[in-house]
Amino acid sequence: MQLWPEPEWLTLNQGRLLWWPDAFAAEADAWLAKLSRDIPWQQHRLTMFGREVHEPRLSCWMGDWPYRYSGRERRPEPWHPLVQDIARRLEVICAQPFDGVLINLYRDGYDSMGWHADDEPELGRNPMIASVSLGERRRFMLRHDGGERRELWLEHGSLLVMAGEMQHHWRHALPRMTRAGGQRINLTFRRLATPE
């Protein structure tokens, strides 16, 4: 019995992208309600232009290993049973194990994520990042080093997977959308190189 239809991988200039707008539409409401309540959200600080500021979102790193990004090491929270179940489902779709997830809570349209690549050394050479979106529909921007741009709307219950060389040649961002009033939770699953 096949649980999911075959997702279609799109070949980009120096990367691969899976875009599945309704992958988890049936479960999305229940997942959003449970994770909103259960995740131990924190507001981290980061250094920008020589000064420390609050990240414009709440977050939680969950998984098997510590993870260093934005110049700070994050200690992992234990796996939440629902998050671990989502990870297992994604492992079937992506044909790859995941051992950590960065969970972000965008409280409203003022919370955002600036331009970046998920290119930390811990992720290995060509990391696969599987991103599940729950809640408010938000705009997701992609920008290639050569100038090409793409834009997607991340729907409630959607799945976006970035793979291949994408993190070497593309940057992505979730810009502010002041008209977006509702909250959004984004789970970005990844596999870290096992510490020595």
C-alpha cells in the first residue's frame, strides 16, 4: 500500500527542489495546535553588525546532537513524539534519515528570516533540508548567486525539500509580511555529520 503519491523533484540551476503544497494538509491543523502548545520555545540572540539583537522569531533545536549556526551552539531538546513521527514520514519521502530539526515559530507577519544558506560544516557537502510549514501562508524567496530568483507560497501543511548543490549556490529567505496576522510554525529537518 502506497501512503503518499510520488513527489516530483524539480531540477534547478545547481540544485534540486521538491515542492508539495498539500503534502500534510489533512494533519496540519492538529499538528499546528499540538506543537504550538508543546514545544519549549526560546528567543535566541544573534550578532548583527557588531551588536546583539533578538532573533525575529522563536525557535527550538531538537534532535540527537548539538548544532552550531548563527555563531552559537544550540543544545538539543529531546525529540517530541509528534516531531519524531514527522521525521520518520519524511525519511520515507526523502529516502534519507534525519537526526535533527530546527523548529521556528513566526508569531505574526513581523517575524522573519533573512537571506541565508544552510551551509554549516556539520551538514556535510550537499545537505538535504526538508521543510514542513504549518499555519499562516507565507512567501518564501530563493536567489541564485547568478541573479535568478524564485518565489513560492508556503501553504499550511506544505513540504519543501532543498537538495543537491542548492546550499552552495542559492540563498533563501522568509521576508516580513505585515499583513500576515496568524502564526506559522516551520520544521526544517536535517542530518548532521556524526560528531567524532
